[in-house]
Amino acid sequence: MNFDLHINGQSVAVEAAPDEKLLDVLRRLGYLGVKSGGCKRGECGACTVLMDGKAVNSCMFLAVQALGHEIVTIESLGTPPNQGWKETEGLSPLQKAFIQNGSIQCGYCSSAMILAAKALLERNPDPSEAEVRGALSGILCRCTAYVKPVEAVLQAAAMMRAQQNRAAVSEPKIVPVDAIPSTQVIGKSTVKVDAEKLAQGRQAFTADFARPGTLVARVLRSPLAHARIVRLNTDKAKALKGVAAVLTWEDLPRVVYSTAGQSDPIPGPLDSFSLDNKVRFVGDRVAFVAAESAEIAEQALALIEVDYEELPPVLDPRDAMITGAPIIHDEGEYVNFADSDPGINLAARIRIDIGDVEKGFAEADRVFEREYVVPKVQQAHIEPHVALSYWDPDNRLVIVTSTQVPFHARRMLAPLLKLPVKRIRVIKPRIGGGFGNKQEVLVEDVAAHLTIATGKPVIYEMSREEEFIASRSRHPMRIKMRTGVKLDGTMTANEMIALSDTGAYGCHALTVTGNTGQKSMALYVGDEEYRKSPNIRFYADIVYTNTPPAGAYRGYGVPQGYWPVDRHMEMIARELGLDPLAFRLKNALRSGEFQPFSTSWNEGREPRPEIIHTVGLEACVREGAEAIGWHEKYGNSAWHEIPGKPHLRRGIGAALVMQGTAIPYLDMGGASLKLNDDGSFNLLVGATDLGTGSDTVLAQMAAEVLGVNADDIIVYSSDTDFTPFDKGAYASSTTYISGTAVIKAAAQVAQRIKARASEMFADAGTQAAPESITLADGKAQEPGGKCYTLAEIALNSLHHTNQEQIMAVASHVSPSSPPPFAAQFASVLVDLQTGQVTVEDLVMAVDGGVIINPAAASGQIEGGMAQALGYGVCEEMVYDGRGRAREKDLVDYHIFRADEMPRMQTIFVETYEKSHPFGAKAVAEIPMDGVAPAVGNAVMDACGADIVENPITPEKVWRARTLIV
Amino acid sequence: MRNDENRLKRPKNLEELAVLFRETHGCLRILAGGAYVPSRLGSSDLFVDIQDLGADRVEKSGDILRIGAAASLQQILEADTGLKELRTPLELEAGANARSSLSLLNFLRSADQRSPFLTALLALAPELELAPSGRFVSLERFPRSQPENEREFPLWMSFRIPDDFAWEFIARTPKDRPIISLAAARKKDSALRIACGGDEHPPRVISQSAKAEALFALVRHAYEASGDAWASAEYRQEMSQVLLSRCLQRLESNALKKEEL
């Protein structure tokens, strides 16, 4: 159909299929600020545009329905004021506010939020916070918890009313407990280096780079949980006009691999194929199709004939190792890692004994035992997995992909594609959220195989349903806790026995579950003589089932550990009549002590004992307790009761947690830095900013060393052809590992600049040794006060005398993994009759070392708490008796909306971690750990319901209450 | 403005609409603003966009509320319906964008069994005025799926605004889909009407002027086989009693307030 649409004040001629969505047409026309969340059903709101001034989902309208209406996209709002010689009106107040207050994390939903806010402010210039939250309620954000976006809208409204140009940044509270050296750029809420681009909806994400003529890939997925493919007929599909390729297992080289994006050698079994003759879960791959359009590709999928021999599935992990259980991996190519044994459906096994656990139990006055259960949950990043592949003119395969691990992806793809690493280039543009799910190589091989088959560019983007049924998730576990305690609260022994369900494939099976014990059980070592020699046991079996594979998810096994550990601590404290905070602190790890697991386990490698130097836990408890009003509320019945509402009761709870910072002796990051003619620098890093702000933080660290502003550092990440190696974004490592690499490179460059400046001073008659020269304010200054700008030094080095490119490359691997610590607090309101829980407040006090960028770091904490809140109260993935998923969309899988968030507060307790040049540790994963147990403890405080299985649903609370009554 | 006259029509009145139905023998698709996954189209299907028919309004006339098929859920939420408690099920149904995108017609076709707004509507006993026939059908009898061929579609929905209306629900979070929801509407001259929803069965309606005890038993009975992956039947049955009690208290309280006024 041919018709005209009115877009951003202009009439645009459109040729569209009758059933083509407005979203797809707008993107095809180049309005790339309109994003797809893969649902095409109005679930996520990333595709928001304004239609006649109202915020609507462009995926819910056919393009023809927009005929006669005024469409506004983010592209119409504003651009930076200085476009070379051309001055513009600049960015809109909303864009400015979103940029300046740190609202933009991954940025995938930012355009949508800005437009929804624009619609609100045009009809209501002075909205309340509730009205702002209501206006944003249709746009799901997995990064921000909506805290800063809501503030930004209120700030923009104020700016527009008062005609101001700048939004105030609300900084988190920072409480230094160590002496922190003075810095110029570190510790400042520098605007994110990519925020301006994202606030304009510019080309940034993988799908934005698809060119006209790119083939669209789709994957045929298994309807059965366990079956052999006995016959495939693709003739009809191949004959369909517009189909370029149909691939099945018969077409591809049979190469066994693991999808887990980890360092070589992969610490887990190799048990996957790009396509196989067996399917192992509902949603497993059966065939790939590339076609001229998505519609044709989907029609082709329907034409593929598949005969299955259905096999009995294993759906409950408790059945996986029973004698006679169906064997999920019977392929001859399976490669074991450590104790994996496919003959008994065992993907990995962990046995760790620290000290003398049985002696510790024998010495206890009381031994507490209980089983806990944690669910399978989804990362639910708003940008789906997406990869675009094409041959470049030099016959090298280019893969543009939304990945956390570009270098691992390149290494892992090479054997699958029968290409040497040197003929593969992986480009990582902006990532629209990943949370660990993009630490998997899940889509790149699909696009690449189809490009090899067709010779043409291919894009493969998962649908929202595929994200739920066929990507990765948090490992669900059943965990038995046994803890020996003396009556004074001294812990004598602690034991965790976990049964972890890795699903159909063993990606991250060993390392995720290892973390479950390593990071949670290590927090409590006991007191007095037990503190010197803790008694800790952690055993785990990680088993295969015919359910979608689990994998990496922010927190990487640790949230699974803290639900049982902290709920258990609460139960023990209450049983013994101890103060719950004092009991935890009495037994918690302290500075100067060994991380107990470091003496016994190292993910299948040789253990390397590590002493923990910075522990801000007591300060975290003190600050968090004060912020939430713990001492006024805990044990105060007047606070717990709601006057006039006897069916409601308040409760308060806490949980203490620790995470890790990178993987010692393994994680390596590299950086290269070069000086430009004007005194600016190009910083090239392999690290991948998936919305965390790591590019900005890396720029700040380089700027601090070089004495320039952060915006003088032009960051590029990442491209396997140009940027140095980096293991990727995982394990809370970028600030600590990649950051130190950046600092090392910057230090080398600084040294070269000083040497050059020294020569320039000498030529001008002033003697100044390089080490006497300081770099600040974009200048090199000698002790007498004379100085050269970095631009002058750059011109000298590049053009005038003894020409050289001042640049450096550095890398870093750490012998330590200094854990961040935190105290998480929650207050809840429980309906005693129905069991419904409403979380009212979340307060987190975090020791993440020195905070490099408070706005970015607090954004991490807020977003993490919101994700963890879902883990606590509503998120879970449930399967029926045939392995079919209950949750296939963002309606049934509920993630928190802007209009239902609890109040949130973040406090940073700053310790100075000497193993990092600026004292930093990490903040990215730790907010995932404490919310669920803190809420569980608060529910118990409110009504006595002692929940052992999260999420804490109304029925569980009601049943627990029924037992009490 | 250019458009493909062969595929897209925007009738200006019901007569033009009727002609299109006659000429195409129902091989057409009604577009009403907002579409949840339109079914695949035939190559010759005609698009009939009803946005010029004037059915994009929410009208209140006396105690009758009339909502056009092209009115969005957000329009309903913002309209002065006299039913403040209708806001919550609308807010639970979808976020603001989706509410602005979704027309009543497409909501009626796409609402699933657990839909909170559908449960609320059913308590209000709406009638649907079908076009082009002009036939009336109750919402309870309206099939909620996209038909293969359009023979007729609801152009208007109307109901008498009850004297009292109450809505109660239980969900995992404040804006999650309810696990159980109950809506109760009472009109002076007719029975209390209760809709029971939130499970994987279509919402059930109980119209009863019997005493409260019988009402509680009927509501409990409505959830007898309601166990699903979201909640057990036992829980829902117990909660139905709590929610019904709250609804009745709300109705009583509202009635008292009105008397005081």
C-alpha cells in the first residue's frame, strides 16, 4: 500500500505491507529512536511514539492506522547546540535532564521515556511524582528502577517552568570510612559519555546497523521437551519465494561447544551444537531460516516438516540422577569438565570442606536445619539478543552483536564456523541491557551460519517469547542449610548442600553454582576461635533437566545463596532471641581475614588464598539502619500496626551480603590510549558497557591520571579488530580490572607527556625533570609555574620535533578479588487476611570501595534492587508437566513498573581498597543479593510467616500464616 | 494525502460501513486503533478503519455510560464515568502507553481470561451494539477472539452506571495481574451483580438478590475448580470470601456516605 504519513511535521511517502506495524515502518524509514523490545504487543513500551500528542506503542498500530495523524519521534526533539559551524536550538529540557541526572543507563528505553514525559508535560506542566510515574507506567525499564527518570521529568518540568538550562543532580549519600585521597574527576557524577547520543535516539544498537537488503533470520524451535529428530523435510520451505536458506543439523559441521562466554578453557562441559538431531527442551533449536522479510521467514518455518521420536523428559532436578532416569546428553561428542558425568545427568559437582565441619557441629549448642528453594528467573533486558553478520570486502566475517563478551564470542565462534579467528571480526555497539544473558553466544552463530550459507548479510533478533523459552535464566536451586550455633550466637559450623538445575545445557553450571557457596557462605565465618579457623561445607550437584538452560545472570549464583543463608540467619537469631543485626555482625568476615573459600576452591583451578583488606560492613549496617529507622521500628508494635486497619501489619527486615570483584588470576582487561593534536585522547577498550556506565568510569580514570576533563577522553568499545582484549562485562570486573588497565595505560602516556614537556621546557631554557612536572587542567606544569597545554605538547610530538605518537597499551590481571559488602534493609506492609505483600522501602548501604561516579553507581544499585525485588516477590519461570513455559511474555512475567515502585535509598560507605589505584571495588552485582531475604525477613517480622521459597507470593504468606494460626 | 483506495477505507457513517460489509461479504478487517497481533490477512482483505465513525468517545447520559469501539482504554480511565473504582482495573490492565494505544474493540477481542478490566466490566452488565446489524448482545456472550471473517463487530458498549461499585483484587505486586479479582455492582432496582475473575477460566458472573450467606457460598463455588499455575483453588476460594466481604463493606460504606450527603 502507498500512503503518506505525517512524521515530525513532515509528510513522508510510505510504501508498506497492509499488515505492517507502524514500528517496523518507522524503523525502516530511519527513525531509529523507535526501539523494538521483541514483543510487538505493547508489553514493553520501547517503541513509544507520540500520536496526536499521546504516547502510544507503535507496535500496536498498523502503519495505515497512523494515516491522518501527527506522529512525533525522538528525532524531532533536539540535537546538541553546537553542530560544527551550525548552531541549533539545542537539546530539549527533557533530554538535558535525562542526560544530566544520570537517567540513561543502557538507553534502550530512554527515547520512549522522554517522549512519554513530553506528552505529559505538554498537558500538565507541573505534574506530581505520581503523575510522572503514571505517565511512564507503560515503559518497562530493567536498568534504572525509574528513580532517576522520574526525577529527570520533574526536573525538566521545573526547568521549563523556570526557563532554566540545567537539571540538578541528586547525589547519593557517601560516607567515607577510610581516608580517601583528593581527586579532580574521580568521585564526580560526570555525565555519561554516550548519554547525549542515546537521548536523541541516534544509531547506537545492533539492529540500528542493519542495511537494506539484509536477510532476516528465524529459528524453528522444538515443541517437545525431549525428542530425537527422525525426519526433516525442508523442500517446501526452501521453495517459498523470498527464502534464501534453510539450515538443519544435516547442513552444519558437527562441532561440540559451550555457549558460555568464558575464558579459555571453558570451565564447564562441552554439550551443545549449533543444530543437533536431538532436542532437549521446549524451545530448543531445530532449523534456521533466512528470508527477505520476517513474514516470509515465519511462513517458511511453518513449512518445515519435522518428525520427532518423543523421549521421556526429566523436568524435576530431583529426578535427574535417579537410577533409570532418561539420559539427556547421550551424544558421543560430549566433552567432560571436572566431575561432569552425562551418564547420570550431572553437569558439574562441587565438594568443598573448610576446617572440620563435623567437629563444629558437635561443639554447637543448637543445630538448625532447613531446606530453601529459589526459582528460575529471567534477565528480561529490554533489547533482545540480536546479531548482524556479513562478509566484508576482504572476505572476513563481520558480526555486529549485542554481546557482553566480544572476544570470547570471536574465539568460540571460529570452530563452529570453520573459520580461523583472524577471519572473524566482532563489533559490539551499544548494548540495551544484558545482565549476564549476553555473556552467552546465543544468536551470533545463527546469523553467521546463514551468512555463510547465503553470502548475504543476515540479522537475527530474538522475539520476546524466544527470550523466555530459549535464552538463559538464573539457575533454580533447592538448598539445604545446616548451621551449628552456640547459645551466645557464635557460629561453629555452617553447611550448604545445593541441588542446582542447569536445564538442558551446562553453560555456567559449575561456576554459577560455585559462586552460590563461595560468596554467600564465606560471609559468615563464626566468632572467636572459629573465626580463626572457620568450619564451612559447600556441596553441590548441578544436574541436567529438559528445561531451558540456565546461565549467567547478574549476581551469578550469589542471590541464590543469600536467600537461604540470610533467611537461615534470621530464623536462628529469632529462635535464640538474639538481635538479628548483632548476630550477623558477630559472625561476619572482617578485614585482615582470609576469604575462607580462597583457601579451598578456585573454579576447578588451583586455590589461591586471599586476604580481605576492606570490609565496610559495620558502617553499612549503621548507615542503613539509621536511614530506614531500624531502631525506631524493629520490635516497636506501635509502628507495626496500622490504626483502623487491623488486617494490615508492617514489618522490617535486613540482610547482609557480599559479592566479588572480578576473578583473580584470570580476568584480564586491556586498554590503549593515544594523544590527539588538540590534547584529547582516544581510549580504546575491549570492555563492554552494557548500560552500567563503564565507558564513562573508564574515561574518568584516564582523565584523572592525565589531568584533563572526562570529555577529553573519547572512548571506543569494542571491536575485536581495534580494541585490546578484554574478557568482557561480567563478574563486577570492569571498574576494577579494565579500569586498572586504563590507569596503567594513562600512566604510561602521562609519563611520555611529561618527558616531552621536559624537553620543551629545556628548549625554552627552563630545566624541569619529567617527574617534577604535574598534569592538571589540560596542561603540563613545571614547579616554577610555566606550562604547556596538552595541545601544544601534542603538536610538538606529532609535527615539530623528534616526532612520535604518544600512546600506550596496557593490560591488567589481578591477584585479588576484593569483595564489596552491603547491608540491605526493607520495610513491608502485609495483608494478614490475603497474604499480599507490598514493599514500601528499600535502603541499601554499600561498601563498593571508592565510588568513581556516584550517579552511575547509584543507578546500578537502584536498578539492581528493582530486579532483586522482582526475584523477591513476583518473578519466576514455571513449566507444566510437558516442559512448556507458563511465562512467555512480559505480561505473565511481571517486572516492576514505574507506578508501583517502593521508595529507594542508596548510601555508599567508602572504604579505600589499596589493590585498585583509586581504591575502587565494585557495585554492579551486589544489589541483587539482599533484597529478597530482607523482604522475607520483613514479612516474618510483620506477621510471623517464615517463607522458605521465593518469590514471596500472597498464597505462600497466607499458607505460612495459616500454619501459625 | 495519498492512500491505496483498494485496501483501506474509512467510512464516514454507518451506511457506508454497511455497504462495505455487503460488498466484501465480511472479508475485511476492522481497525479501531491499537491492535494486539492482528491475525494474518488474506491478500484481498479490506481494511476498514472506523476512526471517522464518531465511535471514539465516552459519553455519559443520565445514568447510562456509552463507550465507542474506537475509544482507548486511557480515554475511559480519564472520562468522568462516575466510577472511580474502575481506575484500578484499568491501570492493572496495562501501562499508560498501551492504554492509549488500545481501543475498546481490540481490548474486547484480545482480553484474556485473567483480564482485570474485563472482570470489572462484567459486573457492570454491559451491552454491545453490533454494527452494521444494530443488534445488541451482552458482553458475556461476545466472543473474545479475532473472527476469521467480520460479520459484525461491537461499535458501542453501554451500561447503566450502578449506584455502587466495588473492586477488590490480590496480586503479587501493586500493578501485577491479579491472582483473583472480584467486582461487585449494585443498582437500586436490581440484584447485586458480582464478577469473579483472576484465574484461567473466563470471569464468572453471579447475579443474586439472595442473602449474604448464599452469596458467599456462590462466590466460593465459582472458584471451586480454579486451581492453576498462579494459585490453588483452595486459596482462591478462601480469598473469594475475603474479597467479597470487602466489596460488600465498600458498597455499604458508599451507600452510607451517599445517604449522609
